[in-house]
Amino acid sequence: MALLIAIKLAVVIIYILRLNASHSFQEYAPPIAMMAALSFFIVAALWLAGMKLRGSD
């Protein structure tokens, strides 16, 4: 799970760097930040749900 999150983070960073090089980053920063926050909360909720289902908490 941690490896999957790290891979997604690396892909997002590469994508952001490419956008920054090719376009004005100011246009894309708010939607990217919102998607990153939403992804974080979804992953956290799934992780918590998995912990509760396994009874590991």
C-alpha cells in the first residue's frame, strides 16, 4: 500500500513538473491541489475502513 502511494506521488510530481515547464502553473495549481487532497482523504478513508474490517485497530 505504501509503495502504491509512493508511485502515485511520483507520477503526480512528474506531471506537475511537466505542466510547470510547458504552461503557466498558476492556472493548474488549484485543481491539482484539490485532486491531491481528495485523493489523500480517499486513501485515508479506505485504509481506516480496512483496519476496522480486519479488527487491527
